[in-house]
Amino acid sequence: MLSVHLILAGLAMVFVAGLVRGFTGFGMGIVAIPFLSLIISPTDAVVIVLLLQVFVTLSNLPASWKLCHWSLVNKLTIGSIVATPVGSWALLYLPASAIRICIAVIVLATAVTLSAGFRLKMIPSNKHVLGFGLASGILNGVAGMSGPPVVAFFLASPLSVPVARASMIVFFMISSVLALIPLAVFGKMHLWSLGASVASLPVVLLGSAFGTKLYLTSHEGHFRFVSIGLLVLAALLAGLRAFGSFAV
């Protein structure tokens, strides 16, 4: 049984994760899972965060639903679904540490490029959009990190910030639901993790509400700065996991 101090620490972390997600439209997993994994099992941490991601999105889905660029989200989702098994295969047959280092370098290079102001002048062709979805799926299979390619795509796109943010919110809700299905099938979703997600939902909703309020009163530059910062954090976490594997 968790102590009161650990429970409060976990709630504080999911509040911060909700705040980040409310501001950017993504990032709950990047922020919450590494820290929750320090006090509960990694599997339970993943399940709780995925459930919270779905619950929080449902609370403000109508607004995101209207703004979402559905054509892009559908193509990205299809690519991610198709390529996730490829990433899982790569994880089984290729050195995991080397793969994660490559991911860290690519994501970090992407963040640096975006921070330099790189933007696409027009929405890419269907095959290029699908390519970003495939990259998302491969990273999801290899490292459980589907976000960076999709985030990079929307940050570089000519779409307005509200449309890009809404599209990311919808994409990550869909990907969370798809990720929960195999966890449920293979018995990784326990009553405890479901109860923990429901119990912490008010805290996450509060954080998300604050994050959304900050987003509505902030400049586009702030949105890009925080989003790129989360990509850097994702790269660092991938690198730490890789070096941790080498150490083992």
C-alpha cells in the first residue's frame, strides 16, 4: 500500500501532466509516466495515464472535435496502426539501446530544427503525412513513444495553433484508446489502476483547466516553446532509457 507522501507526490505529478496537456494538447505521458513509474509499476503507470488521457479528452472533446483537421488525423492514425508492429519487431530483433539512442538523436535534431523557426509552406502530400504516421507507429512499437513525429508534424505545418492543438488532442485520444485495447486483452488493466485513474481524475481535470486557461491567454510563441521543450524532454528520456539499458 502506498504511503500518504507517495500518493500526494503522484497526485502532484498528474496535476502537472494535466497542466501540460491542457496547454499543449499532448505531453501527459512524457511528463507523468517516468515519474509515476518510480512509485508504482511501469505497466500500471502506463494504464493510468492512458485512461486519464481518454477521460480528460472526453471532457473537452466537442471543442477539439470541431477544430480537428480530420483528414490529417485519419492518415496519421492509419500510419501509426500499420507501423506499430514493425517497431515491436525491431525491438525484438535489434539492440534496444542503439535504437533508443537513434530515436533520441532524431527527436532532438527535430526539436532544434523547429526551434530555428522551420515551417512548411503548405500541408504535405498524403504519402508524406502517412510517412509521419508510420514514424509515429515505429517509435510507439520500439519505445512506447508515438508522440514526437506527430507533434513535429503539426508544429511544422502551416495550420493555425488552435487547429494543430485540437488535432493533436484527438490523435492522442485515439492512440490512447488503441493502446488500451491490447493491455485489456492481455490482462494488464486491473481494478486498482482503473480506481486510481478515477480517483486522480479531478486533479488532472483541474490541471488541464489551468493549462487550457494559460493557452487561451498566451502567445503562439509560448505554445511552440513549451511544445518544443517537451520534444527535448522526450529525447532526453529516450537517451536515459538507452544508457540505462547499457548499464544493465
